[in-house]
Amino acid sequence: MKKVIKRISLIVLLLVVVLAIAFFFWARSAYEPTKEALTYMENSNENELTFGSTDADKGIIFYQGGKVEEEAYAYLAQELAEKGYFVVIPRLTLNLAILDGDKATGIIDRYSTIDNWYIGGHSLGGAVASSFAVEHPDRIQGLFFLAAYPIEDMSHLEMPTLTIYGEEDGVATLSDQKEKESLLSSQAVIHIIEGGNHANYGMYGEQKGDTPGSLTSEQQIDETVQTISTWIEKEQK
């Protein structure tokens, strides 16, 4: 009997090791930024990418989409910085926000001169950002989703939220997103980008399962940036 138990334990251990290795290599196959995206890079270090000035009175923390390298969002971040925000994109383990959901804490502490922080993200990044916002409502002024929705029910909260959908999103489809609207806070604003898809919030090329959309990534990001900026400034009044 002991031999059988030992053999089963060994098999289970081997399966765990195999699955861990498979997960590691799956996560390592990330979507890389395009050459154009890299032209918008500003400051970077081992912890994060930063855009804009720390003299800004409002900061934005952005969590990347699952398996998308953070540099792919350089244009989005740079354009937000042009609107007067200090923007931080943390480097996440294996490009997965779910593994580093509390990274925003260190950012807020590190840049303590900024009083008003907003957090958001793309796809998986947006979902994980929602968990941080729910757990730290005293540190966040608002939350935004790009092709994403909350992990948990926020309908009882008054936290300002902005949700941006792409009309032609093939990954987080419009119908799926609308089904999740009941999870949003009581202060929710929703914006639909006509012709927008899933991948074009960043610059990393096509994404598996997505549709081409009828906008360029630059066009979709420009509308996204304007929508976020308008929402923030309205909330600050």
C-alpha cells in the first residue's frame, strides 16, 4: 500500500512540474511591441515605464493586457502624459497582472507627491486593476477598463469607473461585456468605440481570436485617451 501511495505522490509531483514548465513557456510567449510603439518610449527601469512629469497633480497606473509586453502601450501612455498626467506602467511577472496585482501600492508610495491616482488596464490588466481599486478605495480616485470588466461585484460601490468597449472586439466581445455591466459601480460611465477591436489599445499587432477592426491602433488609442481624459477631468470638478 505504501508503495502505491508513494508512486501516486510521485506521479502527482511530476504532473505539477510538467504543468509549471508548460505554464512558464506559455506565459513567456508574449506579444511584443511594434517598432512604432518603441518610438514613443520615455523613461524605463527594471521596475516600470514612466511618462510625463512627477509635478503633475494626477497620476495614472496602467496594467498591461495578459502576455502583452508593457512597451506596447507606450503610445497610449505618452498621449495621456501629453494631457498632463504622470503615467506609470509597471513591469509585471511573465507579463501577467494576476501575478503582480499589488504593484500599484509601491508606485503610489514611491511617487508620494501626486495626490490623485487613477488605475486601469487592458483586458486581464483591467480586471486585476479592479481588485486593487476595491481593496484600496482610499488610494484610488477612479478606475478604468479597456476591454475588461470587474473580477468581483462593484455595484454597491460609488467609485467612479469608466469602461471602454471596442464594437468589433473579437476576444472580449460586446455582448459578453454588456452581460457584465451589472458588476460595475453605481458611478459607471460606458463608452463604445465604433470599429474598435481588442488589440488596438496597444501596438503589438494582431491578437489570436480578435477581429481586424476598422480603425488603426493609433486611431483607437487617440479616442481612448480623449475619453479617459474627459472622464477624469469631469470627476475632478
